[in-house]
Amino acid sequence: MEKKVAEQIVEMLVEAGVKRIYAVTGDSLNQINDAVRRNGKIQWIHVRHEETGAFAAGAEAQLHGGLGCCGGSSGPGHVHLINGLYDAHRSGASVIAIASTIVSEEFGTRYFQETNTLKLFSDCSFYNELAITAEQAPRMLQAAMQKALTRKGVAVIGIPGDLASAATDKGLSSPCIFPAPAEICPSSGELQQLASLLNHAVKITLFCGIGAKDAHDELVELAGLLNAPVAYSFKSKMEIQYDNPYEVGMTGLLGMPSGYDSMHEAEVLLMLGTDFPYASFMPEHNTIVQVDINPERLGRRAKIQMGLCGDIKTTLRALIPLIEPHADDSFLKKQLADYAKVRKRLNTYVEERGSEERIHPEFVMSIVNGLAKENAIFTVDTGMTCVWGARYLQATGKRKMLGSFNHGSMANAMPQAIGAALAFPDRQVVALCGDGGLSMLLGDLSTIVQYHLPIKIIVFNNRALGMVKLEMEVAGLPDWQTDMLNPDYSRVAEAMEIPGYSIQAPGEVMPVLKEVFKREGPVLVDIKTDPDALAMPPKVEWAQMTGFVRSMYKLLMSGKSREIIDTIHSNYKHIREVL
């Protein structure tokens, strides 16, 4: 029986488990919109900006492991999708993007809103095709869904406006999607070789990424056998940190000295499920072994001596019986003691709460951590907010945290929270936003209202692009054009029918946030945090210190002594970290 292509697309998405399409309807997308209306088994989420829709679809896919879906109509709708799709693709989110185009007879004529989807989406997708005939469309969608799920990334299918209303049967494609193999294991010879290396080493550190998220119990068991500290990436924190007596924190730009040192002081570093991008934080003089399900990642970030292809859970299950228990725990004890010192310093920063309109963000994030539910889903904006989330949000085994950890985009937290709240309506969703990030996609607060999403939006309002300011200072540049003249976000929220709160003083943080977390429905809290608060990386280089000094000198010579005094006053607590 023949059906419109738009109908077939919607039916296939429903069969594949897709629950909603995030899009701004219009022009060439209208036929698909109407098919959604008539189908009744899938939801159309009317976002205010297509970038929001792509972020939301990516968040969904990361949380439930299935397909997310977004759409954009001709021209600007395609371009608006790009940033969110880049983030989804680099985050390993299985997202289908429907790029409806101009009518096919106008291709190549520079028609109104014409874009070349094949060129436009080529760098942020594993699959990117444009249907030319009605018969192609269902087959392309089948291929797109398979590619998105198996490769863990974005697949784009272009649908001309006239094609969506054309009728055809489903043709030769399968009516369902097929999952990728769940278990991949290195050969027995490779496992024996790895076991021999680990059995003869004394100082071993495990460094875990998001690829190890399903292997928590196996990681803990292996660490116990080896007396090995466990460091981890920010992206994997919620999956690795909890119920783990061997964890020593993160490394990387947002990490801690304990995580960094445990990796550099080890004889053998075993990297599990991570494609860690920061080469400057990787050790160069010890033996590095990397295990990853994707063999193309092996050895591209570090000088490894052994690379094994396998999913982490299956690999560790096969490896553990080959491991001889280690008696010497001196290395582990030293790293745990160092980690305890780091955590004590972090608690000290919490105790120093700040002052009027200069509330310490560490203090705020610690309160959020204490009040949020055991199974809360956090979304964190890129920038300083991400730093505080990395250091003060604690894993429980049930919490999740999303951010733009690979793409590093601003404005991700609120859109990702939309996807999380729609996908998991029974869970608490907390969007931890920077003022710069929130202001970029502010209009989608209306999406939160329209769909009655009970998101708690916490704005760390430091009136600046804080991370950019820090980057300029360590480079020896005076911060320039990083200040932001913000509205009162609580009043903006109220105007958009979201209850709003404004926090000016440290003493208000606990009582206001207690009330906020008890309320039903969406709430926005605008917190005036210290614009001069700095985040020290786990490794501070001499060039960074001298750059900061140069920056302060340039400010002094330009008459900005008040800024220097404020910066020193806000960050004297960090001096002991670098001396």
C-alpha cells in the first residue's frame, strides 16, 4: 500500500523507538509535521531555535542510549542545527537529523533558502544523504538509523519539499533497526600479554573514560586486585566515582592534582574507554596501555606500548581471572592520601562563602550538590560552571551529568535539560547555566513553559565570560571585552511565566535553594557569583604563572588597580596550590 514519504518516515521513527522530534516547523518540513500530528504516537517539540532542538535530541540519546531526532527546514533551519549536531556527534549521541530542503526542481538554481546539505553536514555526521526519489527515502532512513546507532553519532537525511508529499511503498528496507554487537573482546593472547605486564608491575593507575561507564563493578574489582588508584575523565565521573574506594579524582583542565599525579607517578597507566584529548596532561615516560572499543582511537592521544580493541566490561571480565592479587599497597595509599588533601582544600573553598554580589561559586555548587536528589540529572554549561560542577557534584550511582565535554560549546545546559526532562519526566533535572551560555538561547525558556518541564535553572551570574577571562590572563593578556551587562534573569524568567529568584548574598543561598528544590514545575535562580573566582588546573606551568603576572601588570598600568585587588582577594586561597 502506498503512503506519503512523510508518513513512512514518521512510522519508521516510531518503530525505532523515537518518542519526539525537536524542530521549528515551516516550509519543506510541514508535511512531516502534519504526519506527526496524524500519527499520534510521536511528539513534535516546538523549540524556539533549531540549535536547541539538536542539543535536546543529543541529550536524549546520551541518556537512554537510543535514537534522538531533530529537524530543520530549508536554509537557516539547516544552519541553525549545525552547532548542536556537532556536539551530539562528538559526544557519541545517536541522532537522526531530518533536513527538509527546497523542492527538487529548484536544486542548483540558488533558489530562496537553498543550502547544499551534503556539504553542510559532512563534518558532523557519519551518514549524510539526500533523497532524490520517493523510493529512496525509506531505504535511506533505514540506513541512517543503522549508522547512527552502530557508529554512535549523527545521521542526516535530506528530504526535498516535494518528495515529502510523494507516495510510494516502503520498498526493500527492513522494517526495524538492529543493534550493534554488545560484546567485543581482545584475543586470549593479547589478554595474557596484558595480564603479564600488570602482574609484574607495582605502581599501576587505571584511567577511565565514558567508554567504561558500564564496567563500574569490574573496574573496582580490578583496582582492588592491583592496589591501583582510579582516575577518570569529567565525562565519566558519575559512572566511575561512586562506591569506589580507589578513586583519586579527575585529571585534565578541570581536574585535580591527585588525578594528575597518580597517572604520572605510575609505572603502568591502563587507559580504559577514553580518548582523552589533552596531551599536555598525559605522562610521557611510563608504560601506557589503552583499551577501547573503537580501534581508530588507539594511540592517537598518547604514546602507548600496547593497544587492545574491546568493550571495557567484556575485556575486564576476561582479564580479571588472569590477574594475581598484589600485596604491596604503598602506591595506592600514597595516592589516596594525596586525594584526601585535595578534597580538604576543596571543602575549605566552600567554607569561604564570599560576600554581597560576590558569592563564591564553589559554595553555591556544594549546596546544589547537597540538595539535589540522588537520581538527579545535571546539565552543565561550558566554562567556569563546568569547573564547579566537575569538582563539587558527587556521584551516587544514579545521577547523570551532561555537558558539551568534547565540542566545548557554550549555551548547552538549558537545551540539554529540555531533552532530559522530556525523556525522563519523573526525574529531577537541574540546568547549571553560565550567564553567557543562558543568554545565547534565552528564547527557549518559552519551550520549558510550553511543555511544562519542571527544570531547575541555576544561573551562575558572574557578569563575565569567566573561562575566557582566565585564558587571557594566563596568556599574559589583560581581559578585554569579557564583561557582560546582564539583565535580572529572575525578572526575565517571571516575564516568561517561570518563577524567578535572585540571590545577592551568601546567606540567601541555602534557604532560597531549599525552597526552589521543593517547588513543582520550572524555576530559575539568578545567583550573583564572584566574577574574579579562578579555577586552578591540576598542573600549573611556569609560563601560566608569569602570564598571569604580566596580565595583572598591564591592568595596573591601565589604571585598573581595583580589578587587581579584587582578583587577589578572591583567589588568595589558591596560592598554596602553586607554591
